[in-house]
Amino acid sequence: MNTDPGVRQSERVTDMPNSEHEAAAGAPSPTGAPSPAGASSPAGAPSPAGASSPAGAPLELIAASLRRERRRTGLSLTEVARRAGIAKSTLSQLESGTGNPSLETLWAICVALDAPFSRLLDPPRPHVQVIRADEGPTVSAAQADYQATLLAASRPGAHCDVYRIAAEPGHARVSDPHMPGVMEHVVLSAGRALVGVADEPVELGPGDYIRYPGDIPHVFEALDPKTLAVLVSEHT
């Protein structure tokens, strides 16, 4: 954060609790006093474009974070303003990026939104993972030219794993039944293959998709060299 003398108030941010639990508990502002109604700039005029708040953060960032957090809660402008003890017009200005918020005002809004103060200045970022075509943990079958590369394992609360399959003609990869309720989804990327339940496999070409129960014997047999596929194992 900016630590210039002109924004010395922001130095107190480091004393703030940084968890949603503390914010939800209605913790006092960093000054030790209850969060008061928000004050606008001394002249009451909107801040110029690209300006920063007293905490040294770009107003555009704060405005976007306030809008995002209010959408998350499903609360109206009126209700958030009431809970924060500020005027609805003040909150509206802040969400549009034209207000000039004090640290106390922002803190009070965070309490009203049940959000940690840090989320206004450092919003959550989507987790992006890239695995190149020749990367990833790979295991090979013992009796077939068949390799499975794990691309994504189930996250907490999720129920599917994603694999990249590379296979060559010669021997079929026959799989024993998995756990009860498992379903497998295959999209063929290149080549041709017989895929599905062991008794009734289906020939697939590039772009074809098949779903079949994985809790009974099933098979993947490449018919063309350099056959590639994506397999999703769905489990309960």
C-alpha cells in the first residue's frame, strides 16, 4: 500500500483483521472506534478519473470490488448502506468509482457485506492451470500400448477426473469394473478406436463422444496409429 505521509491513514490497514469471520463479527475500524458513516471529499465533489482513495488504492478497483461483493450477497444498495450506516448516495458513488471513501467508510461496508477488507484491494483471481501436450503425470498399461495422463483430479466437492489418452493399435485396453456408480465419458481427438462396455464397444472417430458405465468391464482399443482421446471419469 501507499505509505506516503499524505495517506498516512492507510498505514493502519495492517492492523485490521483479515478474515471473513472477523469482518462478520462487526470488528471496529482500525482507529479503534466503531465504523462511522462515510465521509465524502472535503469539497463534496467526485474524485477525478484515475484517482486513489485515502488507502492508496485505485478507485476503479475498489468500485469493482464493491459491486462484485454486493452481487455475491444479493443485497440492495439500500440495505448495504443501512447496515453500513452510510447514505445510499455515498455507496452508489463508491460503486461507480466517483466517490472519495475514507478508510472507516470502506471498513463499515466490508462489515455489512461480510467480507474481509483485503478483498477490496486484492480481489480473488481465477485459478488457471495449463498442461502442455507432452506434460503431466502419465501411467502406461501393461498389456496394451495405452497411456493415461492425469490432467485434473477432483477438487473438494467435485466428482470427476480428467485424463488424456494416447493409444496405438495392437492390443485392447480392457478395464475391470471401477467403483459402483462410476460413469466414463470419452471424446476422441485423433485416430479411431473401439470404446465402451466390453461386450459392445463402439467405433469412434475424431470428434465423436461416448458415455458408458465404468462399474462394469469396459474397453479402449486403438484402430489407428497415434489415437488420442480425452476421458472424464465421473464418480459419486
